[in-house]
Amino acid sequence: MKNQVSRPAGRWLIFLALLLLANLSQARQVFMMEDKARQLRPSEALKRFKQGQFQLLEGKNYNAGYTNSVFWLAIHVQEADVDQRWIIGNAHINRLDFYCAQNGVFKQWKVTGDYFPFSQRPAPDRQFVFDANTPGTYLARLDKHGESLQIFSALVPAQVYYEDHALENMLNGIYVGAILLMVLFALFLYITIGDRLYLFYILYIISSYAWVMANKGYGFQYFWPDFPAFASLARPLFNALCCTFLLVFMQHFIGQDEKSRYFRLNNRLKIISLSFALLFAVPLLVPRFLEFGTVFLIALQLLIGLIILLTVLSIGEKIREGNRQALFFLLSIIVLFFFVLTEFFVHAGITMITSNFWQNFGMQTGFVFEALILLFGLAFQLNRYRADRERLLISVNEQQRNLSASIIETQENERRLIADQLHDEVGAQLSVVTLQLGTVMESKELDTMSSARLGKASEVLKDVAHTIRNLSHVLTPVAIDKYGFAKTIEDLVSTINLSRKLEVECIIIGFAANTSISSQILITLYRISQELLNNTLKHAQAKHALLQLVELEDSITLFYEDDGRGFHLDSRKNGKGLDSIISRISFYNGQCEILSPPPGGIIVNIEIPNIKK
């Protein structure tokens, strides 16, 4: 018996629930009607809505394209609906008249649009948002004749609107912050390097994102809220500037020059797009000029299409030439088009995507990714520029090194030639003269005075021969080729030890007579040793010194130490000699460490790569 009673009651409950859901669904539906003559009065529009002459706005979106009509939107709020917001999503409606019919009273509630200050909007939002909490019928007259019109409209709960609005503000702040960071980084590179390419990148990114901000309505909301005359002109103005800087940046980014078949045409398009920017700025001074706005807008769209086509052709030309920079530009354009077209398809209802993210932020996302890819391209170009510069510097250094080596080799050859002539010819001749004098002096026919004079001349000749011998050794260590490096160093140390002014201990490891070390390295080591010992003799007032030379597989080390008075490393009196040593070591990419620890003395540690013959 209970089941027979409960079944009819359950059916009635289901019916009432379905009826309520149908009413709620109908209450949140938006209806639309086109007024081609733009003559329809509000009361007549309300009457037609009640007669069912309005059409349901399918999918919340409608694209009217370029139109000369006025459009009416209408909603009906039931008793059950509370705390709702009616959103009209196009941020660029020139004039929007809002009416409401409640309790038999029909009145105009609000007048707003791009032709009025932003403070006249019903809510501080880039879109048009109206409170629709009170039951009744609401109408909105959308006037944007002579321009392109896309309509998005929906009735949503207030809580949903506030959540979406907060999320939108947060994401918009993230995108603006990302753009500012990339612009500041490019500005830093421009100031540091001075390349105009980074300046053109900044101008292109700023003009592009300024167009995005203007197109989305953020520009009117945050930057020129009290300048409605600029609200309708900002988008085409920034669009024309964006096209101009796109061409300028593209040409410098991919390195397009006069050899390109598209170079001159791109230059003409830069002038034309800049002229369009000036034309869209004219109505700010001459409002009547705005009457020709539709013609200029259509012409600008055609110009944009031509610029995009030539940009793609220019990039393709460079890609065929093997230009990697062009690949970055092509990738950035593909990514930008993907996001922009996705947002367009979402607005047009062509795609199955219904996410508010793609609807509100597809374009911003595309431009941020484009800017990021182009910045990577700039970084790649900077790295390539640095690599090319490093290769050039290495090449120049190598040429200078080869030239220096050639000069040094020439000097050494000349010194060797002079030293050989002094040692072998002049020295030999002086030896012959000395022997002859000795023979004459042994003769018994000479008197005492003549014998003394000849003895004095013989001593002078011996001193001259000794001086010439020393001079030949200074010019070039002849003994290295004749007796080997180790023997030559030992002779140098023995000569100093014989002077009894300095006691030198010499340790030599390696340096066999048939060593494969370059002769230039051996001569350099000899001169360094000679310079260190001479400095000690002249300035150090030392009693003992240690000279150690070690031949390793990949390097040669020279260690020198004395017990002299030392010096201050920052204020050396004998800087020229040590600077000469350091320059010789640097020429062979060697390392040198010079210390003068207290209470005195000097420590020199040198390491030179072992360069083979």
C-alpha cells in the first residue's frame, strides 16, 4: 500500500525538479536581435522580446564581423535567481545602453561604452558587467556600427564571476611581469653591448603587448581611463606600430640586406605601416577624421596580411640559406599564430574548447611565448657573436704569436750570426795576433822598454778577446748548439762562482744533449736564468743562490732562490728585468710566481709548456 502511494509522489517531485531546472536554464539564457536600421526604440525592443522575436544566443558567442547594425541583447531573471552578474564580454563596444523592466516599470539604467570615461562602467572591469539580482527583464543595446563586432554574453553567479575575475587579474599580472622582465633584460643587453637589435626587440615587444592590452580592454581600464577618444584608436594605432617594428626587428634579427629580393618591399611596407599609425593618431586632433575609420581599418587588415606574408617569405629565404636565426623567428610566429587562432576559434565557437583560459588569455600566452623564443634567439645570436669574436681573437693572437716568433727567430739568427763572427773570426784573429806578439816578445833583440810595451799590448789584446767572447755569449749562447743546454747553464754558473761574488748551486734534471725541446725554449730558459743571476749580482747583495731546472714530460720548471735583501713586489726597482722575464713566459703560455718573503730574499717559480721541435 505504501509503495502505491509513494510512486505517484515521487513522479510529482521529479516533474517539479525538471520544471525548476528548465526555468533556471531559461532564466540564464541570453537572447539577441539585430536592428539593421538602428531605429528601434527600447520599448519596441522589449515588446518584440516578449513576442519571442529575439533569437537565442547559441554558445554565448556571436561574430557579426564588420557591420552597420545595432544589436539588442535580452535576459529574463526569475524569482529563483539571486546574486547574478550579466557579462557582455566585448570590451570595445562604442555605446551600450542598459534598460530594465521591473514591476511594470521600464527605464534606462546605464549608458556606458568606449565613448564614455571608464568610471561610467557599471563595474570596474574591462568587460561590461551588470548586476542582475532583481527579477525582471533586462535589455542591452550594443552600438558599434561601422566596425567589427564580436559578442560574448552570459549570466553567471556572482561567486563564479568574482573567482574568475581574481584569477584573471592574477594571470594578467604574471604575463605583464614576464614581459617586463624580458624587456628589462633586453634593455640591459642593449646598454651593455650597444647593439640596436636589442632596442628593436624592445620596441617590437612593447608595441605588440600594448596592442594586446588595448585589444583586451586593459589599456582603457588602467592606462587611459579618462581618455575615451583614445580607447577606439589605441588598437589600430598600436597595431600599425607593431607592424612597423616587426619589419624592422625581423630584418635585423635574420640579417636581411639589400641582396634579398624582399628587402626593398619590406622597407616600403615599414613606411606605409608607420603612415597608418600617424593616420590613426589624427582623429585625436581632428575628430571629424574618424568618419573614414572603417576604410582605414579595412586597409590596415590588408596591410597586416601582406606584412605577414612577406615576413614568412623573408624567413623562408633565410632558412634556405642556412640561417639559424630565421628558425627562431619562424618558431615564434608559429607559436603566436597557434595561440591567437585558438582564442579566435574559442570565441567563434568553432572548437570544442570552452575553457575561460583560452578565451581570455590565448593571445597573451602567444605573445609571451613569442617574446621568450625571440629572446632565446637573441641569446643564441649573442653566444654565436661571442664565439665568433673569440675565434677572431684567437686567430689574431695566433697571427701575432707567429709574427712575434718569427721576429724572435730573426733576432736570434742575427745575434747568432754576429756572435759566430765575433767568436770564430774576430776572436780567432785576436788569438793569432796574441800569439805573434808572444813570439816577438820572446825575441832577444828587443830592449827592455819595447818588451814591456809589447807585454802591455798583449794583455790588452787578451782583455779584448775575453770581452768579445763574453759579448758573443750574451748575444746568443753558442754553447747550447755545440755542447748542450745543461753544459751551457753549468758554464754560466761556473763563471759566476769564479767571480767569488755569489755562490750558486745548480741542479739540472733532464735536458739531454739530444733533447727534443724547442731551441727557442732553451734559449728563453737560458736568458731567464741569466737575468735572474745578473739581478742578484747587481742588486740583491746575496751570498748564496739556488738555480734548479727540471725537464718533465709536458712542462719545464725553473726554480730560483737567493738570500739577498729582496724587494717589495708593488714597488720593484728592478722591474724591467722581471717584467722581461714575465713577458717571455707569457709568450709561451707559461706561469710565473715571484715571492719576496721576509726577512729577505727572492723565490721565483716558473713553469713553461714543453714545446717540442
